[in-house]
Amino acid sequence: MLAYEKIKSKPGNMTPGIVPTTLDGMSIEVVDEIIASLKNGSFRFQPGRRVYIPKANGKKRPLTIAPPRDKLVQEGIRMILEAIYEHSFEECSHGFRPNRSCHSALQFLNQKFRVSSWFIEGDITNCFPSINHEILIDILKERIKDAKFIDLIRHSLKTGYFEFRTYTHSLVGTPQGSIISPILANIYLDKLDKFVLELKKEFDIGTKASINPEWKSLENRMYRADNVNDKMSIRKKMLLVRSKRAVDPFFKKLSYVRYADDWIIGIRGSLQDCVNILEKVNVFLRDVLKLEVSREKTHITNIRKEKARFLSTTITKFDHQIHTRKKGRLTRITSDTLRMTAPIKDILKKLRINGFLRLNKPYPRFIWMQCSKDEILILYNSVYRGITNYYRFAHNFNQLSSWLHFIIKSSCAKLLAAKLSLGNQMKVFKKFGRDLKGRDKHGLVEAIYGTKAAAFNVNTDEVQLKIYGTGISKASLDKLVCTICESEYRVEMHHVRMMKDLNPKARTLDKIMAKKNRKQIPLCRSCHVKYQNGSLIIENENLSKYF
């Protein structure tokens, strides 16, 4: 029941897999049947439907869409696995975990990697599809002694998929798109986390870097100098030399963070130290987990001279040398603060690919032309808010916000000009104002400026915690009454994918759902069948308030 509560409102659960079933028509009887089949061992996962979505590098990522009723069982498995493993995952792991997100991973990096001179940017080649089933099962058996539960997970892994009407059996990997794939991948890669943290224990030396001998020698010469001009000359030389050793054999630090299959290691040490650590990680992944590090995406970066990338964020290190006079003395201010910026060129490229730009000029996204004016503004606002909310921590946020708002505003105005036959965007602004609201309900959001750098918005997953804490909500399947005839016999949930799929003018039940603002509504089996074949007649006087 709790698993049903978790997945019932997600639009993807109204998408059929290769078996043409959805959560529409889910009832307490169906749930009881699933539970009974799980108990007697007769439950079988159905093959998923394979689809492909484009990746940033031009390639395509395969997604396997499972039948929604299989997703119900998968969600139950996920919840059990989370209860068993969540508390034992390492602090450095941030992907697909409650109270953690991309922002929490970047915040962790910002706090723990400041001392690092080198970054090892790691990526595992085809991580999800390459996970070895037998190794994963052996890892699960270390903590789980229930053979039936292990067999259920094994069967979910080996269930294949249909592609172009051809069935493909799954021999390795966890299907991307599966509800349980993220936590299974975390359980698998937790072995990597623990291995790297053991390397950290062996590698870390000292508590702070020692004084640079060259700088110390200049300091001694300055204090021994009698002539003021000599002191000033030596002082200027000191400003060009670091006071601490960049490479110190008595001060080494390793830092590590992982989000899903993307990981990054920070090293305070030499380039050779980085090469040695990367080789050890390569060997562990290859020999123990049967995974390969991507040569294409794995780099060793000198963070003071080059830029690293992690979770679509560019990372460099501030190396300020600000010369000022304080009481007549030259002073240098240095900082080990990391600088995190939004990759504006990459964001503009993505906007260009998605139809917001053409020839580096804002362009109307004609795919939205059939929408109403309010819907168009909501869609454009969602693009602006989505990007700016993610990059609120960026040091170049104001620059990003300015560029993005200009593109979104101009693209939206040009689309409205085409839709309303107003000729050009200037006439649109004249008619509806700068925010394009006019007399309508929605306008374009104002550009956001002045946010504080490193202002991370860590996801707290409050809704998820609330569901776990309070149990079944009033929309649960138990003790339901049919909305139409008030029968309590064989009541099931009628679902629609999206509120916009409702047609209140043509169907009375859709009007009721629209008034209630609900995508699910309880119907007895008889009323549900009548609705689906178009013969449902509503006579209940209690429903008159909806008409």
C-alpha cells in the first residue's frame, strides 16, 4: 500500500510497458493478488519496453520502461533495500538518496576539497548496464538472509526488454529507468566508496603544509636587512613566492565524493600521487566490481591552472594575489576557495538544440505554439526557474541569469507574436507589457540577481519523510467508496496521466476530477467499465455541485 502511495501520481505510471497495463484500474483486490503471488513465489516481472533518450555528447541513453504494476513491486523492494542499507552508505555518496542531491554533493566538494591541488575526474563506462548480477547478488547476501527476497531481486535483474519487437534477455546490468536501479547501483558502488576511503587512510599525512624554504629564506633576509629600500625589495620578491609548499611530502590529503556513477577525487600531493591513486581505483573496479573507468571522461586536472567538471559545474580555484598597502607595507592575500561556475556556453548550446536559439539569437519554440498564452508563459518560466534554481550557488550566477532571462523573454515574445499574428516582439511588449502578462493570469518571471555564491539548496525530501512517518494517506486503496454510485464493492482507482488530459466539456466524470483537482478518483468496477466504454450516466444528487 505504501509503495502504491509513492508511485501513483507519477505520470510515467500511466505509460504502459510491453504489456498494455497501467495503474488505471488498480484496486485492493489487485494489490491482494500481487501480495499473494509474492508470498507463494509465482510473481513474475514482465519484460520492459526499451526506448532511447539523447545524451549531451550526441549519443543515446537506453531506458527500460517496466509495466506500472511491476513498478509497484519494484517500489516495495526499493523501500526495503533503503531501510536496510541507507544508514550504512558513506557520507561521500550523494546520488539517489534521501536528503541528498546534486547540490549536497557540490556543497560537500566545496567544503572538503579546498586543500586539493589536483582533481581526478572519474566516470565509469556504461555503469548501470555493466553491473555484474552475480557480484551484486553476493553483495546483497552479505546483509540479506531472506532467500525469497534475493530471488525476487535476481528475477527483476534478469527480466529482459523488447526492442523493435525482439526480446532481449538481460545478462548484466540494472535497467536504467527501473525504480530499483539507483539503489542497487549505490549498494554496488558502496564497495568503491569504502575502498577509496581506505586509500584515504593510507594516503593522508600531516595536518598542514610546511613553510616554503624559499619564502622562509627571503623572510629571514628581510628581517636582517638594515636598509629600508633593501627590505622593500625583498618584500616584493616574497609576494611572488608561496609561503606554503605546494608539494609537501609531510602533508598529503585525499578527498572523495560520488554522485551515482560520477565521482571525483581531490589530491593534495604530486602528479605521480594522482597517477598512483587512479591506477589503484582502476584495478579495483576492473578486478573486484568488473567495471571499467571511461578513458574519454576521466582526467587528472591541476585545479589552479585548468578547469574540472562535476555535475554540470565548472570548478577552478581562486588564486588571488591582491597587492595592497597596509600601514605602509605591501600585503598579499591568497585564498584556497574553490570557484564554482555555470558552464554558460554549454547551457546556450543546450538551449540552441532545444529550439530557443538560432544563429545565436533568441528564436520562438514553435513546438509550444498550440498552447494557450498562459501555458506558454508557464512553460518559459519553468525553463528559467529550472536552470537558475540549479545554479544559484554559481559565482557567475548574475551573468547566467541575465543571459538566460534575455533569451527566454525574447523567445517567448517572438512565439506570442507568431501565435497572435502581431508581427514582431515589440508589438507583443506594447500589448502585454514588459512581463507579457497583460490582463491574463500569468506573466514572465523577473530576472533574479544578487544571490550569494555557494548558496546550495540541499534537497531535504520532506514529502518522502512525511509519507514514511504518517503511513497511508486518505487516497489509499483501502475502504474506498465509488464516487459515482457510492458502492464499496470492488472499488478501484481510475487514473489519468495529466490534468490536461481531462475533457470536462465532453465527459462529466472528467469535470468532477477537474473540480476536485485530482488525477485519481475511486470508482467501482461497474462504473469504471461504463466510463471506459462511454456508457456511464451520472445521476447521484450528491454530485450536483460539480455541474
